[in-house]
Amino acid sequence: MNTPLGATVPVLDLSGFNGSDTKRQELLQQLRLSCQEVGFFYVQGHGIEPGLQTRLEEHSAHFFAADAATKMQIRMELGGK
């Protein structure tokens, strides 16, 4: 996978991950190369329900629209406390 700058982002299909060892190794190799050569990748076949994805997008938008003081109330240092 030699992807030049400006090329499309690789798409990794996780639907075969629980398949054979060969399929799993192929996917892991694609993941490794995507990270090393492109730095980004899309994931499909992950099994996450569309409704959950929608809620995540909504909550993310709400979080990023908040002011800094509100965001700091749930910063990582607090570990969700």
C-alpha cells in the first residue's frame, strides 16, 4: 500500500475480523500499512448500530459547542469523576 499524499483514505472492513486467521492477518496488515503510510483510515463493517452513531455525533456536537469551563469539568485528568 503506497498511498501518495492527497490520495484517498483507506477503508478497512472489519466484518471479516472474526473469520479465519488469514483474514484477520490481512486486516491487521492493512491496518498497519494504513497507519504507517497514510495516517488515517475509515472503518466499515464494524457492527455499530446507526442509531448509536447518530447519538454519538449529537453528543459530540453538543460537547464541542460548550465553553471551555464546561469542558474542563469532565477533562481526562478527572477520569470521568
